[in-house]
Amino acid sequence: MALYFIDTEKKGDAGHQVHREGCPQLPEKDQLYFVGSFATVKAAYDVSPLIYSPASYCPQCSSTAA
């Protein structure tokens, strides 16, 4: 299980990006909202639009997700 966060600031057309703990593109703590602990980035993403919308995958996190 990994910890996932959503960026509270929109990134243009990408909206609010979902990041996994340890992501090199993870914003500062004051720009993050804790989504929860999930087994996959998809599971975290499925919950994220309920918190901030629109939501999108961080390209870095989604490409390295197991």
C-alpha cells in the first residue's frame, strides 16, 4: 500500500494531479490533500474527483505504478 495525495492547485488542463508519496514532482505540503492509502494509483484516482475535480494522474506516478 502506498500513500496518495492530490494537488490542491490546478495544473492547467490537467486539473488536480494525484501523486504517490515519494514522487519527485510532489508539490509542497501546503499544496497537498491526503487522499488515502491504496494498493494502486487507479484506486487513489477513483476517489480523487470526490475531493478535487477535475483530477488527473501525475505522469510520473502513473508510469511507475506497480
